[in-house]
Amino acid sequence: SNAFAPPSNSLQTASKSTPFLTKSSTNSRSSLSMVTEGSGGGVVVTGGAGGVGFAYAGEFMDRGYDVVICDVKDCSIAAKALTAKHPNGRIFHTKCDVSDAKSVEALGKFAKGKLGKIGYWVNNAGINGGRRALMDVPVGMVEAVVKVNLLGVLLGTKVAMDIMKDQDGFTGEIFNTVGSGVKGGGTPGYACYGATKRGLPQLTATLVAELDEGVQGYEKTQFAGDIKVHSLSPGMVFTKLLLDDSTPELRKFPFGVLAAQPEEVAADLVPKILASKANGSSVQFLTTDRILTKFFERFILQKKSEYIDDDGNVIKTPGAQYDEDGVRALY
């Protein structure tokens, strides 16, 4: 939730379904009795084929959760990689374009069928459209960014709520991913992205009020299931979304000081997602304490970045694979 550059999340997400099971049996099991943290139920992560969405899925699986990942591209290789690394949970995958209503409705049906109850729905899918002035962004890309980041979250939230309201005696929680621009500061180079992220806290506040108090003039409906809606802020994550179109100066600061690897962010955030909290909570990786600590280490202790060298280049770990933007492959 800083105003420098977009955080993580893989790509746009979404309607053919290909289950990938880690066990030969396809019988549904009670994840309630097997999870090690949180209230149980299954997990849905949009934009799960890479980046922090992929890492979230692994952290949930480590705690015994069954997870549905979806993405606008095929997730089968991602699902196999998650299964190999995280045998405690099961993974199911489907293709979904979050900007398309029918595709998101199909995702909801798929997830309900595979998971039974849904405890946690993470609207993680996002794109930034590249780093350039709005005048230089093609109109098709303006439309795509708004449809994925804002319409996609609205559609995902609506579908998730429609499922969760009928989960008798159970609480389902929805997490909407915020990023640069969320606090209203300018995001030069990312006008569309920043505008979409700015709208999400307002959406969360509205939904919390509707769920807790209802809408004035209408009778408040009592649903079988409880629903909570929260904000999720992964901060700056070393993914394509962050490094694409970046400069050596940006990579040195703020990325080299504040950005983190997807696995580190997910390991911090998933326990926070699973911890019980009030409706409308904000779950953040870059807390004030963490930002101050990182600044202190870099500027007072003169500690160098593990990930960016003095020339602003990505430091490559031996054995890991990187693309032309310096993005490390997670599988």
C-alpha cells in the first residue's frame, strides 16, 4: 500500500476446469478437521499461476487447506509444482478471466464443487498495463486494467458472497488486494492501476456496512452464513508486475529497500489471513514497523540489498531461472 510501484499478483485470471488432485481419491474430505490454522473450508486464489498468488496457495496447502487456483492462462504446470512442494493440501485449477462475468460465475461453481465450503477467497489477480504516461497507454489497455483490477474484484466478491451467504453456521472471508495509489497519492506511469486500487478500500467499507447494518430503507436479510470482507496489501513483490518497465534507479530505490520475494510475502500474510479478525480489517506485509526497519538497515546500517546490486541490476541466485526483466521463475 505504498505509492511507488504496483505490488505483486500474477496476471489476469479465469472457464474451463481441469481438476488436479494430489491424491488418487477424489472424495471430498473434511478440511475442518485437518487444517492447522484458521477456521477451515477451502481457499480460492485468483491469479494463482505465478507471483504471490502461487506463493499464497503453497502456504495455505502447508496448513492442510484444499486450494483452487485460477488464472487467465493455463494453471496445470503451476498446480503440479504446488503439489510437489506442498503435499499437505490438495490443489485444483481452472482457467478464468476475472474481467468476464460468466467466467467468474463458472469459477464459483467449480470452487464450490471441489471445496464444498469456502473459507477464504483471495482476489489477487491484477495487471498494471505497463509503466508509461496515460496519454501513451492504448485505450484497449486502459479498459483491460480497469476490467481486471476493479471489475474483476467486484465480480469475484459478488460470486464469493453469493456462495458464502448459504454456508450455514460458517464464516467465509474475502480479501481484496490493494496496491500503489490506494491512499490517494499519485502513481505516475500507472494512472489506471492506481485509480483501480484507490477504489478498493471504499468498496470494502461499503460492503462491511451493508453486511453489518444493511441498507437504509430495506429490510436486513439474515443469511445462513457469515461473510467478512478485508483489504490485503502485499506491498512490493519481485514479480513481473513490479519489474516490467522498471529502471535501475527504481530497482535501487524503492525496490531494493522495500520489495520482497513472493515466498517471503506469502509466509507473512497467510497466517495473518487465517487469524481471526474484525470485518473490514487490513492485512499488510509492509507494516510501518517493517518499513522503518528496512529503512534503518539500508540507510543507517548501510546494509546492502540481497536482491538488487549497486548498479540497479537484479542479483541472480545460482541455479534459479530468470526472464529478461529479472523475474525469478517460481517453478
